[in-house]
Amino acid sequence: MAKALPKIALSVSRDIPFNKLVLSQTNVRRIKAGVAIEELAEDIARRTLLQSLTVRPVCDADGNETGLYEVPAGGRRYRALELLIKKKRLAKTAPIPCVIRTGGIAEEDSLAENVQRAPLHPLDQFRAFLALREKGQSEEEIAAAFFVSVQIVRQRLRLAAVAPSLLDVYAEDGMTLDQLMAFTVNPDHARQEQVWEALQRSYSKEPYQIRRLLTEGSVRVSDKRALFVGTAAYEEAGGTILRDLFESDDGGWLQEPALLERLVADKLEKEADAVRAEGWKWIEVAPELPYGHTYGLRRLRGREVPMTEDEVAARDALQTELDQLEAKYAEVDEIPDEVDQRLGEIETALAAFDERPVVYEAEEVARAGAFVSIDSAGVLHVERGYVQPEDELPVENEDGDAEGDGIESEKLSANGTEADPDDDSAVDDPEEDETEGVRPFSDRLMTELTAHRTLALREAVANDPDVAFLATLHALCLKLFYPYGFDTCLEIDAKSVLLGNASGLSDTASAKAIDARHKQWSGWVPKDAGALWDALADLDSDSRQALFAHCVGLTINAVHQPYDRRPKALHHAGRLATAVNFDMAAAGWTPTVDSYLGRVTKARILDAVREAKGDKAADRIAHLKKPEMAKAAERLLDGAGWLPEPLRTVGHEQDDSGEAPRVAAAE
């Protein structure tokens, strides 16, 4: 039979006045960690001392006890009590619960107290916070009691609210804390469990993938449609928003896309009604209009409403304040938040002054229309004053007849009958000239004379590059800024073709820059096409070249169309790109699920990742299904500068890091 183990005797404990305690130098804790002394002191003041101090008697040289006790274990509690005494919140002689040790080694006591203590599992803390909440404590009270922020309390409560089955997995170390945090984005327990089950069949279980699956089909709050409607109106209509307390989510995800679309349509239609009330013939309404939707339409030249004296004074005051603030903070590294906010307010106010309302003539409004849409910032965007070709008034010629409706005077004989275009006798007989007066030239003679003039004019212009440049610019401007650009003898046809219905074109940086520049030049060119030549002639050389480049740029058509294959034109587009050192990645294009990765095969996705990030990165996602692979590839390619072959430019070689391949295949 096994020998019975001897009974143990616990160390005695009793209360010892604080002024009889001294901090021991045998405490093994040397590095500050965990809760600060100040916070621990506040916790003791709130709940009193929850754990006794471990002490040893202090003996003199002869081994006799002196009545003092050193504290080898519990030094932080000792310092917290000492702080309370200094603040007059605890008496110097206050009795302190102590466990008195006499045997063993003091350093061993200190080490054992710290090593043998098991830290609290995070899940236990989450559930403890939840228990306090269920017992009536507010989030603010819990935060104050444990010296943490309210945000941390909310995070802990959200973690405790994850599906119980997933909490059990986490408790058994079957899931990381980062993965658990990702599940908090969607409170639906059934959906959480479905996603976790799906991940068991997937090689990748990254938190970002969990968030993506839990928010699939949702619309980000940063989407322009959500910004246009507003989250308050969406929630008031019964919509729900998922928010991530652990990651930046741009405000969360809207869970009812159909509801959002209805709210967008209703608000847009209401705004359109206000525009209709202005008297426009037609209104086109859509959340997003295709880029180039105004091509082929003439825009009315309205009259800007001048600023009043009060508005001029207000604008000048704002500009002065802006100049003073910019001068004051020009040399500082960081502008104060309140100053930065004020600068933004001033710039917004100044922009409002610059965007003056435009007034149109009533008869013009009656045959023109407007486009109502949403811009990239979620703000209502109204484009007024566009006239369709069929609504244009007939164009009169110099004789006052409608274009194409009158009879050309050159073709009329003196008695009103039509002259034979090949009959020169009517003008070649001197006697007839004397008896019947001067008659018009025949078409045949006019053709011969003007042919000689044209040939000589070609030679003259060919020897004057400046005039040739001006004539070309004049022809381009007529076609691109006027609905009927007939006032040129140059056979140069400038066309700005539509680019199709590719989503998001209007929101790109390139589109915004082109539209702003075209709007600026449109406001400069004369209203009457007949005055355009003189206006161009008066331009300085730099401005003339800038306008020329703008016009040429508008005519570029490098779009691949299955019904109109133009390999030589596309080859020339590549040469243009090389000439201007063009980089599509620098222009803002990135491979996303919507723009590329979700629309090509898995093999192309893997090729893209392999080319940009190497074989290992491609191998890590090779097992995924296409939707998950596309999303993972989007994350890997973000910022890498990778471009598919149709977007590459010859001359942009891969950089030394190997992470931004931009070399085009041979044309």
C-alpha cells in the first residue's frame, strides 16, 4: 500500500499596518508590464485589496525579528497602496492583509507568484464584460471600472456575441482571435456558421476572406448611391448597416441593395421634378450616365448671374482669410485640426461663389434638355442646356435662306431659269453681256477657277507652318465646339467617338481632367463660329498649342470593337502611348474583381499574380474557387502596378523589385 503523503501546513495570514511593511529587493519583477500603478490604485480604492501581500519578517544581525516585514511578492500592490497613502486616501497605519512566509527563499516566492498564475483567457474576459452588461452596467460604466475605452468594451461585447459554436471553436484554439474578430462584422449566427463551414473546405482562412463572405451582396456606405441617399434615410426606411469594430470599413455595409436602389430612384426623380419645373423639353435621369453622353449635342451658352455687392465683399473676405491662414501655417509640419477644418470650409465657400448660376433664354430652354445623375462624391449632378440635333433651328445661309432650302443664286439665269452648268456661252458672249448686264458664272467656270486657286493656296499654306497650324486648329475647334462646323475649307474631320458603357468611366481622374479642360475652353471660344478664326489668331502661342493638343486628344479612338477591327489603328495607339511615356497604372487603373480579375479565367488570374508577386504567391491561391481567387488576387495586386497586356506600353520596363511589371508584349 502506498505511503500517505504528509499533511501540509499553510502559511499564517494576518493584517499588518502598512507602516510596518517595506518593499523587498528580492522581487523578481523588474520590468513594468500590465496595468499601471495609478490604475491599480484606483481599482483598489474602488474594490479594496482583492489579493493579499506575501511578506517575510525582517530580522536584525542576531536573527531577531524587528517588527517590520518585507514584501518580496506583491510589489505592485504595495506601490499602489503607497500611492493611495500619499494622496491621503488611506491611513499609514491601515491594516493590510498579508500572508507571512518564513521558510524557503524570498526570490522563489516572488517568482512562483508570477509564474504559477494563469492569465485569463480572452474569451473569459469577453463573457465577463457581457455578464456585467446583462446585469445593468452601461458600456461607459464598464469602461470606467476597468480603465479601458468605450470602444474596447464594445469590441469585447461584439466578440462575446459571435455564434456560441464558433466561440467554442475559439476556446479550443481552433480559430485565431483575428478570425473571430472578422466574424463580428455580421451578427447573423446562421450565416457565421455557414461561412465557417465553407472555410473548412478552403485552404485560405484569412480574416479578410471571412469579412468578404459575410458582407457579400452588400453595398459599402462609401458607395456614391449610399452617400446620395444618406445612412439616416436608409435606416429610417428599414435598412440595416453592418459595421466592423475592428477594421476600417468606410462606415459599414448596407444590407438591402434593393431598398437602396428604390431610395436612390425616388430621390433622383424628386430632384428631376425640380429641374423639369424650369421648363426643359426633356430630362434624362440615371444614377450613372455613360461617359460621353453629351457627344453630338450642342450646349447652350447661358448668362452667368453676376455677384451682388454683398457677395463680392463676402468672397473677398473669405479669400483674405484664406491667404492669411495659408501664410501663417506655411512653414509648420502639421496644421491644427480646427485650422484644417476652417480651410476646407473656406475653400468650399469660395468654390460656391465661382460656380455661378446660369440663366438661359426661355425659347432656348423650350427646345433643350438636362441630365440628372449622381457624381462620384454622392452629390446631385445636373447638366443643363443640351440641344439634340432634331431640335435645332434651321441654319440660315448668308442670303437669309434656310440651309438647303433656298435656290443657289449662282445657278439662276437672268430671267430666273436655271442655267446649264456646262454652258459657258451665257457668260462668254460679249454682246450678250452688254445687252443683258453681268450674269453669274457658270458652275463649270467656277470649278476651274477655284481649282487653280485651291492648288495655289495649298502651296502658299504649305510654306507658312504657322498659318497651317492655325487653320488646322480652326477646323478642329469648329468640329468639336460647334454643332455645325462648316466654316472651313480644310477636309479635316474631327470626331470624338463614344467609348461604350464601361462602368465608372465618368469617375476616373482622366475623365474629370478632360471634362474640366473642355468646359474651360468651351467658355472661351466665341458663341459665333464666324468669330473663331480671329479669336484663335489672337491667342498666344502656348495657349494655342494647349488647345490644339486638347482637340487632338479628343479625337483619339483606340477602342477595340468586335464589329470594327482596326489593328493598324490600335498599333498606332501603342506608338502614341510610347511617345508620351504613358503609364496606365499611373493614370489610376488597378486590377479589381470588377475591372478585370472577375472577368477572366483562373489561369489568367494566376498568371497575373505570378508575374507581379512570384510563384509562391500564385501557389497560395491556386486551390481557391474563382470568386475567392479573384478577391485574393485583387488584394495581392493592389499597389503592384501590374497591367494586363492590352493596357501596357512599350518602354515601361519592370522595376528592380520585380513587383511592378509593365512590359508590353511585342506589337
